[in-house]
Amino acid sequence: MSGIGPMYPQEKPEHPYLDKSYAGYLIGNYSSRFCAGCGYGIIAQLYTRTFEDEGLDPKKFPLIVGIGCYSQIMLLVHYSAQKVLTLHGRAPAIATGIKMGNPEMKPIIFSGDGDALGIGGNHFIHLCRRNLDAVIFIFNNSIYAMTGGQGAPTTLWGAESTTTPYKMFENRIDGVDLALAAGATYVARTTVAHPRTFMKYFKKGLNHKGTSVIEVIVPCVTYFGRKNVNTLGSEYSELQEEAEKMETAGKMIDWIKKNTVRINQAQFMTEKELFNKYIIGEFRYDPDKPEYSDQYNSIIKIAQGRE
Ligand SMILES: Cc1ncc(C[n+]2csc(CCOP(=O)(O)OP(=O)(O)O)c2C)c(N)n1
Ligand code: SF4
């Protein structure tokens, strides 16, 4: 991540949603704090576009943000979005409080892979188990980026990171599998290289009453790409002569596309073939399971003798 950078108010942003960004709209600052090639800018624009397309009422759809590089998305998302910056891994707990305080609200949670599946794994499990009406995004860049590129529970086997300078040898956690096991009622995975799918899943989550978990595979060029080669995850990874470090956004996006398998293709593949791959698609949609705040309200009525 870099400093906020110079402002060029005389320059008109080419991207239609930059004018709608928090920093762009308020102070005409169109710079980004993300490294060149970071995928988080794409997410900010897709969020803002969906926010406008759906005409989201900011008072009903607060954005609850955990701690990681991605927290800087707050400067880029729609200026009128209500944003709450919370603690590392604790965004689901704050979102639960907000939802229970005012069940009319539907929190949208931003979390990193380290955030939701490492330090906040416990909070994530219980959000899913309760089926609280909220959308939680897990931005998976396979690394703890903000603190210097340490290996995370999601780091692919064989990958290099600052804490695994030879190779990652631990089994990785799969955010989708965990969400399914914990009981989330809408579960999907996509990547920033599939922007239309991102918006489709986001809109579905917004219209679903229950916990929607959307994992998004994102490139971190600085701490993941520069240390790893584009044959990572490939069955041909022993062909090291073809391997290239992924030090640019283009190489990382190409690798993400190559290392991604659609859910309908995955069913014809063996466990060995799927090792280290990202399966994308929709894994569960269950609109019939009772939602937590509704259930809680019915218990209040029983306690008050009204039912
Ligand atoms: C309770 C707690 N533990 C650790 C930290 C230090 N910390 C801040 S951000 C971060 C890593 C974030 O990684 P991730 O959630 O994957 O997001 P990214 O930076 O990759 O976007 C860590 C370990 C913290 N702020 N609070
Ligand atoms: S360190 Fe990685 S995740 Fe953080 S801003 Fe840079 S590219 Fe993005």
C-alpha cells in the first residue's frame, strides 16, 4: 500500500464511478492507496456500480469493514454508503449487533481471507450458523497482505510467502466448504476476473434473507505475485522452465483465470486434479431456512405472552 498520493483535481477521471467514490466526490481525489495491480480497486468499482444499479438505501445497507489492505476500499466506494470500520476478524460481530438493534437493516460485510478465516474464523462460523440476514464478502488474496505478506490459512500449498520462504506446507482452508458446513444459506465464489458474476452474486445476496457468503479471489501483486510463479497450482508445476514470477496485474489475472474451475466442470474432475484450484460458482441457495433476527423476534413475542 502507498500513501494517499497527489491530487489532480484538474484531471477528469475516465472511470464513470470514480466521481461517485468517497474521496473523489468529497475532495476530488482520484488516487488510490492500493499498489499498482492490486485487485481491490476492481471490487470498489463493482460495489459502487451495484449500489447505484440497485438504488441501495445507505441507511438500510451499512457497510461493515474489517481490517486488512482492503479496508482502504472505504475511500473508493460510493460516497453515500454508510461505512463502519471495525476490528480485524470482528466485523461479523459488529454486523450482528447492528442487525439485532434494527432488523430493518441488512449489513454488508467486507473481510479478508486472513480476517474471516484466520483471526475471525470463530465469528465467521457463528454468523453462518445463525443464518443472520447479511452479505459477507471474503476477499481471498491467499496472503495476510497488510502486515507484510505472511502465510494465511488460505495460502496455496507450495506457495512462497514471507513466513514460508521455502514453501507453504500446511493444508489450506476452503472458505466455501467452511460456510457450507457452518450453515450459510447462500454460498458462492467468484474472482475479480469475472466481474459480471461478482455483480450477479452480490445482487442475489442482497435479495436473499439469510447469510450470504461470497468469496472473491483477488490478486495481491506485491506480496503474492512477486514471490510466486504462474505455474503454481498447475499439474505441470514441475515444468519450472516455463514458470514466470507474477509481478504484474496481467500475469496475476491470467493465473487466476487458469487456476479457476467452474463448478459444473469440477464435478468431472478428481480430487487430485482439483488440488490447489479455485472452484467458482454457486454452491448453495436455500431461501427456506429461518433467519436469525426473525426467529429472535418470535421468541420475544413468546416471552411477552403475545404468542
Ligand atoms: C486481533 C488482531 N490481530 C492481528 C492484527 C494485525 N493485522 C492487521 S491486518 C492483518 C492481516 C490482514 O489480512 P487479510 O484479512 O487477509 O486482508 P489483506 O490485508 O490481505 O487485504 C493482520 C494480521 C490486528 N489488527 N488485530
Ligand atoms: S499489498 Fe497486496 S493486497 Fe495490499 S494493496 Fe498491495 S497489492 Fe493490494
